[in-house]
Amino acid sequence: MKVVITDYTFPSLDIEESLLGPAGFEVVGGQYKTPEALIPVVGAADAVITQFAPVRREVIGAMERTRVIVRYGIGVDNVDLEAARERGIPVCNVPDYCIEEVADHTLAFILSLTRQVIPNCLKVREGHWGLATTLSEMQTLRDLAVGVVGFGRIGREVNSRLAPFKCRRLVFDPVVAADAVKATGAEPVDLPKLLAQSDIVTLHCPSTPQTRRLIDAAAIGRMKPGAILINVARGDLVDTAALVSALQSRQIGAAALDVCDPEPIPAISPLRQMENVVVTSHIASASVKAVKKLRETAAGLALAGLRGERLPNVVNGVSQPAS
């Protein structure tokens, strides 16, 4: 039986092979990142593990005997969940990986922008001394309101990290009870109120038809002038063109992005050069511990599916592996 790994950003597949090989499963890995490249290799796959490759309807349609699809990560927006459900193929993710890392990265972004860490570091490197920005740009987190959009595992960890800074915390998540938000010391609000009252808006929701372009020109227009936007969730939550325009006009004072639409950010994009933007290359989840857990869990889910065991973390409503 064959496990196809469509794409990966690790140096090798040694972890996956160490778990699947002794159980009698062949691991076939590559960098198959287009439907044209994927279709020939998934046809004979008994299980598919994917990272960023577009596992769309036509790719799933080419799967002749696949029993489970596993996503390396939390989000599953690169997999056509409905097409897999129609074929009876369960899709699993790894929902409890990198929570601490992404929450830490969010706080690093917030502090780097409110305390102007990067401009001041660059000024010193250039041989200067003294404040690199206006005094008004040096902000105190305690005096600010932070709006957390999405109150799942990562959103809750961000909220808990913000609590000791004694800032006001607003939370929008339509599927989380208001009492659960209040129990953490945060305020449950609707999205318009969060946008209007937050000095910092940080995104922690999945990419779904309801959340794509959640932060568009209209939403940006409702934000406080000069507010900060943080995105460590999914790039397509934000209308990139609207964001660039708002940063140029200073309607949005600054942004910190670990994800963007598209990725990689094009070389000609203003986001790569703007002084009021901090960018990292989709690495908020990275740590030795997190990546090890991700890979072991993904391989374990594939193995469970191949053995016909009941699967946890199924995101498309198919409770049993395909027969």
C-alpha cells in the first residue's frame, strides 16, 4: 500500500518513513504542486498527506483507492472537502499543533509594532542613536484595545497572553458563547464594534467562504484610523489590494503579516518595502517541537486510516475511512 506525500517543506521524510515503513507502507514523496502534477501520482495512493498543494475536485476525482487525506496543519482550505465527502474519503487535520508558537508570534508582532522595535534597531545599525520614529508612534499596550477575531485554540492563547498587559480585549467569534469569552476577562462583541473600537485587530479564524476577504475595503473603512492589523491565520482573510491602499493612506497605521494572498508575496509588492509593515514568510508555526508533532500526527492519521481505525480530527463529516 502506498502513502503519497504531495509536498513538504522539511529536509526529508525520515519521520514519516520511520512510522509508515515498518508497518508495510511505501512512502512516495515529492513536490507536486499543480493539478497536472498531482493527478498522475494520487491515482494509486492508498493515503494522501498534503501540505500546500491544491487538492481540488479534479485531483480527488483521480484517486482510485484513497482511504484518507491528511493535511499537514490546522487549516484545510487547500483541500476540496465537499469533493472528498462525496467520494467517502475522510479529510483530517492536525488541530492541536503550533498553538503556542503562533500565539507567541502574534504577541511578538504586536510588541514589535507598538514599541517600534524594527525601526529603532535599523537606526542603530546604520550608525545613529536616538528615537527612530515620532514619539506618538511609541505606544503602551496597556492603553490600547486589542480585537481578537476568532476564539479557537490560538485566539484563546493570544487572549491569555494579552491579559497580563492589562489592555482592553475585545473578541468576535459567532460560534463561541458570550459567557465563555467573558470568563476569560475579554468582552464579546460583534465584528463592526470590534473594528470600530480596536487599536489592534488580530486575525485567528479559518479560511472559509464566510471569512474570505473578511477584511476588505469596507471593513477597513470601519477600523479606527491608524489601527494596526495582524494576520497570522490565512492570507485570504484580507483583501490585499485594499490593505496596501489603506497602509499607503495610513488609514491602517501598520500591519504585521505572516500570511498573505498570494504567497509568496510578489517581489514587486509594496508590502515587501513599506516601513509600516512587518512581514515573515509563513513561519509563525515553526519550532522543532511543533514540526515534529505535526509530522508524527499526520503520519499516524494516515496509518490509522489505512488500518481502518476510527479517525479523530475529521473535518468533512466522513467518520470512517473509505472502503
